[in-house]
Amino acid sequence: MGLSTGYRGSHVLLSVLIGLGTFLDGYDLLNISIVLPFLVHFMRLTPEMQGLLGTTTYIGGVFGALVFGVFSDLRGRRVALLSDISFFLVSSFLSAFVTSPGQLLALRFLVGFGIGADIVSGPALLSEESPTPRRGLLLGVSLIMMPLGGLVSALLAHVFLTMGLPPGILWRIILGAGAIPAAIVILLRSRLPESTRWLLRGAPGRRRMPFNEVWRGYWRMLIYSSAAWVGAGTTSIFTIFTPMLVALRGGGYGSMLGTVLLLWVFATLGALLGSLMLDRVGRRILLMASLIGLGIAFWYVAITYRTPGLEYSLSLAMFMTFLVVSGAYTVQTEVFPVEVKSFADGIAFSLNRIANFVFGALTPMYLYTGLIMQYLGWVGVFVLIMAITALFTGMETARKDLEEIERLTKGNS
């Protein structure tokens, strides 16, 4: 059943249903970042293990994006979206009962697998079913759900903290509670439609394009979307390790949690502005401007790290983070043909997760060695290089239907 029959006039509802996957991504980002200070104490974590626990979901996301990218193109968007969240549900529930860092590491991988699978399947369905004039807005709305997930996670942690629960129980509840929204997502998605475009061009017996066409005919767009996602991938430094950045300055857990809540409000505002600007100023302009702004934000955080201005610089960094992500999230699903869309998205998004892992895993080591300011400065330079790469390989996709974009991108490769 396509949107034209079952969801006529309900594109916003479809956007929200797809966005529930990004909601879980944001929810989990805050979950692990909030409990890491507890785990350091209860599991005697080394800086290296802190980095791994904070970022292993990203490695899971690489495999989830690649495996489900192929699965979504071969078997359909709907079946992929109904099955991928089960990895998140089961792994989150079991995380409440772990007894060692190794057990939690394995479950974090599976959580990431489900998230990566969802990110390459959901936007593909939404872009294929959205009307051209509002496609950017609808994709942006689904992306706003990610920082909202982070806000909900932080608010729940605040509630649990004020209840006076023992820390040894608190971190287990926070991790295990992720199973509840995952179960709700599976229930709400039960009536998702299948993509009409996929039924016409991607279903078994109708496919006319092999997967290797991504390399042969769309290599330039692969570089473009990958540069956007890799630039956004540096931001695990903020989304995962902001609580550690703040906690090391002192002030207690409650103070740290209040700061994190404020920062994720700015993250939500960044995603909101991105959704409003995607169709108005265009994806390419927004992406270039936000990547440059993100690079500058890294330098600002480096300069203010040991000053009272750190909260202001981190607020700017979180705002720019989700402005960049709104552009990367939209571009990835517009510049590839239906038959190979999720596969190509999976390649670009897996590079994002690798960048998330690398930059995030290094953060605790630079924090504890006192070299964090130099590290942030060099990351800012790297982001600007990604902005230049995207500038010379990208094209504008706003206000163009997907068939026109396909013709233009094939001609530019």
C-alpha cells in the first residue's frame, strides 16, 4: 500500500513515524553519555574503555547501515523499518542486567546495528513519498526527533535522579528504559505504507539497476554525501562526551545534567532551523554554511575550554551540529536512484559512523592527557576540509523532483 492510498494528506504523520527511529538514536546518545560517569566508578573503566563504550554503537551502525541498505533495496522499505528496531529493543532491555564492560560493549554494538539500519531505510521511504515542494521540510521534521529523543532521555534521567535512586541502580534503569520507546515505535509503525517508487522500480522482477552502478554512475554524489556525513561525524565529541567535558570541571552530577539539558535544547533549535531552511535556501548552501560554522565552533570550544564561556561555546557547537546533520540527512536520500538508494545511503552513513567512532573514542584520551584544546582545533580544520570537498562535488536538489535529480546527478558523474 502506498502513501497515495493509505496516507493521503498525512505526510507529516509519515515524517513523524520515520522520525521515531532518529528519536531512538538521540535517546540512546544521551543514555550512554549520562551513565558513563557512573560506569567509570562502578566498572573501573579506563579512558580507552570509556571511549569504546561511548562509541561502539557507531561501529554497530556501520554494519547495520550496510546490511540493511542492501536489504531495504531488495526487500522493501517497510519490512526493513518493521524489523530493525527489534535490535534496539532487545539490546536496551538486556543492558540493564550486564555485569561486565564486555557484556555492555556487545549490547552497545547491537543497539547501534538497529539504529544504522533504520537511518538508511526510513529517509529513503520518506523522500520517495514526499511531495517535491515540501520534501526538505518533511525530512527535516523527521530529523528534529533526534534531539527531542536526547531531551526526553535527559529529562527522565533528571526525574530518576530526583527520586533518590541509588547510583548502582540508576544507571541500569536509564539504559534498560530504552526498550520502552522502542516497543512503542514498533507498535506505531505497524501501519507504515510501502514506498510507491520502490514498488515500481525496486521490487523483485522490476529492478533494472545493479548495485555497482553506485560506483560507475554516481561516484561524485557518493563523495558529496559522504563528505557531508563525515563532517557531521566529528560531532560525537559533543553528543556523547559533553557530560564528561562538563563533569571534569566540577559542580556535581545534578549541575552537569542541567547543563546537558540546556545544550540539547540548542541542538533541537539547530534541527528546527535546518528543517525550515532546507526548502527555502537549499540543501547545498545550508550544508556549506553549517559545516563552516561547525568548524569555527570547534575552535570556539577549544579557546573557551578552561573558561566560564564553555557553556556558550558548547551551546553553539550543539546548535551547529544539528544544522549540519539536517543537511547531510536530507542530501543522502535525494541524490541516488530508487534501486540503489538505501545501499548508497548506507555507504555514506557508515562513513559517518566510522568518523563518530574515531573522533569520539579519542576524546577521553585527549581529555585525560590535557591535550583536548589542541585536539579540538585540529578537528575544526578537518571539518572545513569536508566543507570544501562538499562544495566542489555537490549540487542543489531543492525544489527538484527525484527523477530530475537522478538525471542531473548521472550527468555530473
